[in-house]
Amino acid sequence: MRHQSASNGALAEALFALADSEPPGDRRLALLRAGYTAFDSEVKAHQELLRGAPHWLRPLITQLVACRGEDALQAAVQRLQSGESSRRRPARQGYFSRVEMIETLHSGPEDLHPKRLRGAFHWHTRHSDGKASLETMARACSRRGYAWSMVTDHSRGLEVASGLDLEGVRLQQGRVAQWNRQQGEDHHLFQGLEIEVLTDGTLDVPKGERLEVDCVVAAVHSHFDPDRDQTERHLRAVQTPGVHVLAHPRGRHFHHRPGLKARWEKVFSGCADAGVAVEINGFPRRQDLDPDLARLAVDQGCEVILASDAHAVPHLEFDAYASAIAMRAEVPRERILNVRHADEFETWLADR
Ligand SMILES: [Zn+2]
Ligand SMILES: [Zn+2]
């Protein structure tokens, strides 16, 4: 019988679970680091884990890798756990490890592959918390084969200090216009703005300022309040005139928070009624929506937009995770805004 060793995702979960049972310190850190290595590795992580681990951790990794199947792995983790078992587990469920994402892309429908997308949506520049200039990011999008792309820096409001104020929005607008004069035939650039949804569902930027950009992206980055149902907050945000996209709706973050509680059917039917697209954010630590909720959004009639949420040039490839989620959720290609031509997408934006 062929030896079926555990997947990278299962190995990562085992390492994270062991880390959870350790007190803060070097052991815990080394286990966490190994967990992320398995989660992010492009190939079977075994060798990579052994190479990067401190001496004391190697026998444990060998033991985990030797487990046949995920039940055996879980049993081993239970034996090895030194403290209480993992309370953080819910914050790690429903994510693709990198290997799993790649396998999904290979086996999924060709027409949802990132290579078949026309637009790169949702990325940041130095104008907010990104690492590269507007032009560097746009050039990288163009080189990746996209016909259009959209910058979505954070706005500066009560909640986000490092974003664009009105003057910054206008300066960026000038650079977007200049790009389009010079390169617009080859690669059209749109200007979006990622705006904070406050606890009551209002947006953190006055209406007049929002109207100056092509696309308003509403998103929650603070006040997650895990015990409070956030349906009304989301509904009020998406019903605000001029909002185009609800970004990373759950606000979950791998290993750190499981995300907002809401009656998602209601949120998504509110999006569909208001003509607001729902984002599938491919940033590996977000993967928000997950496949189940993405499916629910489609069933409620929503349009979908895939995003990398890139904060640097290499992150632009993260829309591959969004593609994999869309494949798993069986999102029909015609519901995905990134497959539209620039002029069709422009019409969609103007209709909101
Ligand atoms: Zn965001
Ligand atoms: Zn963002």
C-alpha cells in the first residue's frame, strides 16, 4: 500500500495546534513558524520543514510526517499536546494551503483561471499602506497580462490614519489620468478607494469625497465585536448610494480571528438588491469569502469580484487564491466582474 502522508494543510494545522498548547516562548514560536511554512509551501512541505526547524523540533516533525492520514495525525497531536487543546482552531478552518490552492487551480474549470481574468482589482500603493508606487503596481499588472486594473488605497478617516485624504485622492487621480493618457490603450487604470464601515454601518468618508473616485469599496477593518451580529452594519453600508463593492465581508484573519457574525443570506441578498458586488479576497491570510459563503452569495444573486489585496508587486498573484475559491464555489464566469473588458467594467461602475 502506498504511504499516504498528511497534506500540507493538515500538517500546518497539527503544528498550529501544538503551538496553541505551549506557553509563549521559543518552542511556541518555532512551532508557529513551522505551521506557516507548511501552509505557504508550494510543494510537499516535509523537507522544507526539516531544513528550517531547530534540532529539538525535527523528531517531532518526522513523527507527524510519518502519520498515515489525518486521523492518525490528529491522534498524534492529542498525545503530544502539553497544555490545553486548541481554542484557535475555528480561526484556521476553511482556508486553502498554498499547495491545495495550486491543485484546485489545476483541476478546476479553465475559464476561472487567473490567466483568463482581464482585470486586477484591489491593490494598494505607498499612498496608503502599500510598498510600491502607483505606476510600479500598474506596470506589474500590465505585465501579468491584465487589460485593466484598479488601485484601492485606504481612505483617511477616523479609523485609518495612514490613508488618503481628499487632497491625496486628487493627487492620485492626476497620476491615474496621466497613466491613462500614456498607457490607457494597453492597460486602463481605475481609481477606487477602500473606505471603512463604521460600527453603525455608515462610511468613514463624506459622500462628496467618495464621489470623486471610480469605485467605492466598503470594508470592515476594526470593531469586529465577535459576539455581536453584524448584519445591519453590512446592510446599511451596502445600501449607501455610490458603494460598488463589499470587500472581505467576514473580516477574518487566518489563525487570529474567525471573522464577523452575520446572517449572510440577508447581507448577500441586500448586496444583490443594491447592485453591490461581493469580493472574494485572495490574500492568503484572509481568503474571504470562503467557498461556502461565496456559493451562498452566488445563490442570492450577487455579482462577484476577485481581489489580490496586494500590498506589494509579488502579492498580485494572490488573486490565484480568489480564483481557487471561485472554482470551489462554482461561481459562474459571467458573474465575475474581472472577466469583463475595461469598457464594460466602466459601464458597470457608472451604473451604480
Ligand atoms: Zn481591507
Ligand atoms: Zn485592501
